[in-house]
Amino acid sequence: MTVAGNACRWIGAALLTLACSSTAPPGPATGGAPGSGGTATSTGGTGNAAPAGGAPSVGGTGGAGATGGFGTGGVGAATGSGGVPGSGGAVTGGFGGTGGVSGSGGVSGSGGVSGSGGTGGITGSGGAAGMAGSSGGTAGTGGGPADFPFILGADISSVQESNSTFRDTDGQTKSIFEILKNHGFNYIRLKTFVDPTAPYGYASTANGCTGFPEAFGDRDHVVAFGKQAKQAGMGFLLNFHYSDVWADPGNQIIPLPWRNASSIADLASRLKAYTKDVIQTAIQQGARPDMVQIGNEITPGMLMHVPGPSTDCWGNNPDPAPFGGSTANWDNLATLLSAGAEAVREVDPSIQIMLHIENTDDLSGVRWWVDNARSRNVDFDILGLSCYVKYQGTPDVWQATFNDLVARYSDLKFVIAEYNPERTQANLIMKNLPDGRGLGTFFWEPTRSGDWGDSMFSWQGNEATAISADFAEYDGLRSQLGL
């Protein structure tokens, strides 16, 4: 979805800077090893040293006393570089367990409730408690995958661009993440551009465009905001537009740094390197994406336009590029899509890959597109479709399309990548697809209104308040969605 070119209206979101502070991700944590056993009065062994490089935290734990013994606990081990000294073992010798509930982002994050070897330290050096998964699922906090029974997602890319205050339905000021989680949302979708400050870019002030004071939508901004989503215990869908500005069915403009590519192979190589860099950076910074979208609304293709004399600040009215990934040359498009998929698999093969098209009301067109991709062995797990009443028709149209696709492509999973309104219907269509193959939905920009649908917040100046009736609809859906 592009928020301009459709006479859209933004409701009160002041375009000011939101400072996204973030800390380095915690290092891996292990407690001290259990002390060697002894008699009921023996002293436990000294705990092992914690690994170097962790964030400051309680150090390695003391060794355990002998099994069943009540002797003095072991001496706390020294911490790794940057940690604080560990405390000694409990006088009962500790419990000698193997750590607390740890993992890649479940009920507690890396480090666990206690390190191996007793009660001498609440977390191992570098460990930090993970955020609890919401709505019955588990979310990773940098390295681990999100796992929810159903994806109830929202694209909130624009929220980072303002310093607006958000209030929940109870009138209390909260972060956008907390408000959404309170009402069942468990996944965040964020768009990213290659160089939004380039001429005709999303944040550019060139060519008379308003632009932004910061490069919103670039790698670093998206990673920082994605990290906040992960820290909130939510899943993260990273949406690559592969452009400097909005990419949609009418605009698939090659980013400025790639326009001197000499061939489709050269273009694919740049796409792959860029994709790997963004994902690797996200993982390093604690914002591992759980799902990656290779291109946005790429029904006609991708990387197939350049700015022309009539191109506006939103990328509308571009000119054709000398070559690119148009569906007029499916081999070229498949080369580009495969390059993106290869980048994802090479960094982390467990990240799910989605392809996104928007012609949901054209079943034969969707079939043609998917058949062409599959016949060229394009690697993807999920097909995402847009479902706006204004553009793709009513829910019965969406239902008929998904019913056909789920029967025709038995190995694919599906999401509604963008929607508004018909919120209940969109989610139930996905939930009721057979064999759990309807993974979920992503609501488009709940803080904004436009031709596509209304905001879920009312605005007064720079303050947005959650609309009770809108969020009550999602509260009522939670049990039906298994959340």
C-alpha cells in the first residue's frame, strides 16, 4: 500500500522525530558449573567463569553442594569482561539445577532464571531476561523465532516518524507496542528502503519534496524499531521494498545506488548483498526478523522503473528501466526473487519467506503469477495478498480466491499482508483455511486513515487515543483466533 496517490489523509500524526534508544543485545549466559559432591557438610566447588563480552549483570553462580547435602555453597565465579562480581552459592549448597527457563526468547531469554550451578547468581554473565511471549505464543528477542498460534499483525512503519503520545482504551499513556499487545496483536510489519535520502527517495527533500529530517525507512532506523518490537515480545516481519521510495503495482523504481547495474545478474547480485546486510545487521542488533517479504505488491514485477520527468515525490509516474524484473520477462523476475530468497536462506534458513502481490480479485491472474514463480523454482514459503474493500472487493471475493489457492497449492501457506476494513472477516478467512495454512493477517497502519480505511485511533493534536469500539472488535476475536 502507498499512502499517497490515493488522496489519502493523515490524521494528526505530527512528523517529528522519535528517538529510538536501544542497547546492545545481551551476550550468551551460562552460570557456574555445579560443585563436586561431598558429604552432607562438604563445600560445593567454585563456579566456572562467565563468558567475556556480556552486558553487565550478575556474574556466574556458585557451585552446588553435594546432592542432599546442606553444606556451604561454592564460591561465586568471576564474571566475564564487563560483568559484576558473582555472588557466592547459597548456604544450602544451591539447587544445582541446569539453569532456569531459558531459550531463544520464550518465557525467559538467554541466561534463564538461574545459571547452572545453584543460586549464586540470578542470571549468568551477559544474560538478560527475555520478554514473555504474548497471546499464548513465544517471541524471540533477537535470535529466536516467534511462535504464535495465529499471527495478528499490524504495519506500524509510520509510528517511528512521529513523537506522538498514544493512549490505550483505559486512558493510560503507553507505547504503541503495549497497546497493540493488550488487544491481542502479536506481530509487527515494517517496510524498508535502500536509500530514502536519495532524490525521489522516501525521506528526500530534493525536487521540492517535503521529505523527513531523518532517513526513516533505511536499514538502521528499521532495525532499531524492529528491535523494540522484539523486546516487546512480538514477531517481526521485515518488508523489503527494494526501492528508495514506495514500491507498489504502479511504482517499482530501482534504487539510485543500483541504477548503474550492467545486467540482470549484476542487479540480482546487488539485491542479494543488500538483503544479507540488512538481515545480518538486524540479527546482530537484536532484531532478528521472523519473516521476510521479498518485494512489495510485486504483481507487475520489481526493480523495473526509473524516475522520469513526471515522477512525483511518492514515486508515481515513473519511466521504464532499460531492463529489470518485469513479468514481461519472468526469467529476469525469477532471478531477482531467487537472489533475495538465497540471501535469507544463507543468513538464517529458519526465517520464513513471503512473496506479496495484490490482485486478490483476479484469481486467474494470481494463479498465473504463482505458476510462473513456481515453474522457475523461486523459493518461498508464504503467499501474501492485499485485501482492501476499495481495491480488492468484498470479503466473499477474498474467500473465493483463498479457497482456490489453498486447494491448488498444497504446500504453500498464506497471509493477508494488508487489509482494512472488514477486520473480523479478514481474520476469520485466514483462521478457517484448512490445516492451519492461513497463518494470519497484517492490519495496514492502524494509526492512520485514508481511502483504504479508517484509523483505530482518534487524534487530538499530537495525542492519539485508541478507539474503544475498534479495539473491542479485536478483543472479541481473540478466542476465535486461538489467542
